[in-house]
Amino acid sequence: FSYSIVSSVPVGNRDLFTIDPKSGEIRLTGVLDFEDVRLHELQIEARDKGTPPLSGHCSVELEVVDVND
């Protein structure tokens, strides 16, 4: 399988996350701020290496919790 981030909500925050194309592990690459955005949604695609290649999609939701409050 090969994993990729297809889209994100909010749109401008896609660069905050990366995904390992082989394992599908999602990592944070920036800083999340509870006051700016409380919920992020990533659309993930998994594609196999068959002929023809098949794909599946899922949605990953990340809720930012403000630990200071």
C-alpha cells in the first residue's frame, strides 16, 4: 500500500501534517493552536500496487485540546 493525505480541513493547514507513504503513520510538522483551530480533518487515501491499482479513503479527525484551560 501507499498512503497519502488527499485534503485537509481547514484547507490552509495541510502542511501541518505528514504521512509516511509506507506505514500510514501521521506526524505533526508544525504547531497547533487551540485558539485558531479546534478541529482538523484529514482525508487519507490508501492505494495498492495491483493492476489496476485500487484505492480506499478514510477521514481522520484531530481535536486540539487546550491543556492550559
